[in-house]
Amino acid sequence: MQPFEGVRVLDFTHVLAGPFAAYQLAVLGADVIKIEDTHVPDMMRGEGVSPALNAEGRGTRFQTQGGNKRMIAVDLKSSEGREIILKLVDSADVVISNFRTGTMGRLGLGVDVLTARKPDLVWCTLTGFGATGPKAEHPAFDNVIQAYSGLLASTGHEGGAPVKVGPPVLDYGTGAQAAFAIAAALFQRTRTGLGQRIDVSMLDAALMLMASTVSDSDARQGPPPPHGNSDPIRPAYGLFETTDGQLMIGAFTNRQVARLWRVLGDDARAETALQRTTPEWHATAADDRAALRDVLREKNASDMEDALNAAGVPAARVRNMFEAMTSEQVAGRAVLQPGVTAPETDRGLT
């Protein structure tokens, strides 16, 4: 038996964050019914690398978080559509929406209406800025929240332009936090018999996902400068060039740095690393990083990854997405399962 077997979820979400939240519940056994407006279907249906699938409304970006769901189309602005929704609510446990603040209310399907009809309903909204505050009704996508939250300005290099994180990490991070909040509300309902209203903001989620950076900014009353692919204090915690690509090393503790130098054949530097204090690391960071660069640019990235990992030092050759997906480690975890294959005419598209 799956954890959410017997739980029915009405999924009014679109794009990425909301659908991903509902998808998490579906994977764990919930009966998720995705409800799309007949006039405005989910825009992700036409997004992805396969033109043929896009034309069918089954774009890869839609399918990513569309699995394990049943789907219906309803004219949400009609009285008939509203009655259909109300009947579904009678058998539902959770309603998830990521329309802009106030939209569900204008459709006659607001939280007050639905929870009055079903007091044990768990109601969750996902919006860019939340249901309160001066930006409550403002629209947002992942890139906009990256900009507003400070994430954009935290990437890149000091003195350079901000750099957007490539994948929509805030969409998916927000969806995961929303799914956790819904799960918590369902658990509490088993004790109280009552539902809850959950207000999830992408901005709030972004700040939570950057908790340590937020704490540092609060302590210094200003933003920490971006430092690209290397830690400004820990010279062995960063990206290095090799003969055949780039190697990311995560040697943070003194013991890890010592192990790194031993693998590189420099026992004297290893012994020095064991005695270093944080201020000393700061003072010698530039020289230590330069020494590492000189040695590692003559090494093979894959060989170094294996050697360092065997010595207990976190390290990985930089891989592209497809390399990671097809690696033995990912295959061994079964996190990726066979899905829809693009038609022959679409293969090879990027």
C-alpha cells in the first residue's frame, strides 16, 4: 500500500511548480485529477524538444510532472463547470491551485466556498509572492523569482553580471516544499479531523532554499559577494581545469585537503593542511589555489575523480546532463524510468 492511497487531489495547477507538487503526491499513490480550463490548457503541453509531441499537447516539459494523473477539461467560467468542480470537491481531500491570487475566488471556487462545503479539505495555493504583501497579485515565473530573491545576484563572479541558474530550480524546489506542506496537513488532519489553508510562495521557498546565504546576509547586513565556482576561503573547494575537462573538488575540511595533497604526492602540504586555522586558510587561499591549479592541469579528470573518491575526498568530473542521466550510478538508483520516446523524426534535436 502506498502512503497516499485513498487520498484524492484536485490539481488546478499549470506550468511547473504546482504540477510538480501534485506529481509528488501522485507518485506516492494519491488519486490526482488534473483539471484544465477548456479555453486555457496548461501551456507546458506545447513545450519540449519534440515538435511532434508538442503538437499533440504532450510536450516533454508537460509530461515531466504529468505522470500518474487523471485529467479532465472543464469550462471553469461556466455555471456547469462550476457545478462539476463542486461535485468533485465533495470527494476530494486536497485542492492545489497556482492561479494568481484571487483567481479561484473570482471563479466562485475560492477557499471560503470550498472549505465551507468540505471543512476537512486541505487547500494549497502556490504563487510567486504569496497571498499577502504588496506583490500578492503580481505574476512570476522561475526567472523572475531568481531575480527578486537575490539568487540571480548570488551567482556568477564578483564584479561580473548576475547569472541565472539554468534549470528552473525554484519551480521544482517550491513544488517539493508544497508537497511536504500538504503531506504535513494530511497527517495533522488524522489528529484533528480538520483541513488547512496552505499559502506557498515561490519567493518564500527561494529564501528557504538559500537558508545559509540568507543567514550570512542578515549577519553582515549586506549580501555576500558571488564567488563563481570556487570558495573564497577554501582553496580546495572549487573547479579546476585538467587535461580532458573540468574537475569539481569538494575538499572542505582540513583532513580532506590533506588527503587531496597526499593523492597528489605532496606529503608536506598535507601535513601543513592538517594544522591550518580558518584565518590561515583565508590568508593563503590564493597561493594554495594556484598550486592546485598547476598540479591538476596535468591530470586526467576521470582518474582524479576515482583516486580522490577512493581517498575519501568529494570530487566529480564535470558531466553534461545526458552523461549524468546515463551514468551507472543513476541507473543503479532507478530514479529514472522508461518514458515516452520522441518520434524518429525528432531524435537528435537539442
